[in-house]
Amino acid sequence: MDFYGRNSLHGFMDEESNPPQSPPHHLSIRTRLDMYDQDLQFSPGRPSSPRVNPAVHSMFPPGSPESPWTLSPLQTPSPALLYHCIASLHRQEGNIYSIALSKGLAFTGSDSNRIRAWRQPDCTERGYIKASSGEVRAIFAYGNMLFTSHRDCKVRIWNYTISDHFRFKKITTLPKKTSFLMFPKTSSQQHKDCISCMAYYHTEGLLYTGSYDRTVKAWRLLDKKCVDSFVAHESNVNAIVVNQDDGCVFTCSADGS
């Protein structure tokens, strides 16, 4: 995951307000048994590259040897370049599927069941959200809400705060969980394949999800219901966006349309 800036770092590297005061805990690499939707956990920032000189190395807090992430050193862009890589976060194994920005944080989704929050611009990890399902294919941030899609073809909606510590709380899951006795099978509202993209229409409070099952679904957040579903393409829906002026939905697909 790379961060890019225009011409110089002046506009990008604003001073961050007070860093977290409490001592962070170590992150652990995910396991199949360690998947729950509760309890905030903290983690230290990632170490810089071993080739960094001592002056640059002092910019980064010590990292955990158990984390699958490493951080490259911050770099000063050349005045001759319009864009330049400022810093990179690297995951040792697996894929990074999604990224979203909100309130000075960059959120990343990967094969893991953890959605990690990185402080801009020094890429220090503020914490992570741990869900019960991994393979976070899409992330969308709006205000203090975070929408994430997972391997189980469901969307989870989180509320988070970043005052002294990064804290989170799961608001709901789409589609909503129902009684096993009443609905023993998969909900008819649920996507049949991975959810690849999301968009939010602020005026109506509608969340749109696009999937590899070729469909687009509209979810009304007020009552957490799927209010519309249609086949949008002949192949995977890869991206979706909503015009906030008139609510028009645009999609693109692997079918070339």
C-alpha cells in the first residue's frame, strides 16, 4: 500500500494531534480460532526498513515481530517529480484488497479478519477492528461510520472514535441476522458471491453494494433492509459510485461495460 503526494510534503504531512497515550499491545497474526467481533485491541507502529539511517529510524516507534506488516521509510520527493511515493506499507503474505480514508486515518482490508487503522501521514497503526469473517474486499468510510464487506458475502457497519484511543463498535450486519429456526437457509437478500464495491447515497441513507454475482443491491440503513436488487451486468460488478446530486448510480464490470 503506497501513499503519494504532489510536489512536496507540505500539504500532506500536517502535524498530527496528540498520539495515543496508553501503551499499545502487540498484534498477532490471524488464526481461524481468533475471530470475534468484540473488544478493541491496540498495536504498535510498524518498523522502518533496516537500511534507514539512525536519524530517520528515530521517526518510527518500535514494531512487533509478530505483525505481518512492515513500513518503508518516509521519503522526500524530488522537486522535478509531480508525484512521488512518500511511504509504503507492505504485508508479508496475502492480499490487500481495499482501502478507505477518513478523519486522518487510512483503513486497510486484506485476507485477514482484521481491518487495520493507520494514522496519516506517518503510517503508525492506531488499532484494528476484528470481525468474525475475513477477506475484506471492500471498505467505505462516511463520517464515523465504516462499511466493510467480507468472505461470508455480508456487510458489517462499524462506528469508531479516535480521541485518545481508537475504539470501535459494530452497529449491524447486512443482511440482519435472523432466527436459525425461522430461517435455516441463507437469506434471499444476501449476495451469492463476494461484495466487491460499495457506495453510499447520503440524502436517502442508501448503501449500494456491487458483487461478483453480477447484481447490485440497495440497503436502507434506517431499517437495515434490502429495498432493491437487480442484475446490473453480465459479469462481475467491479466498481460503483453514486452521484450525490441526483442519486444516479454508475457501475462498471468485467464484461467491458
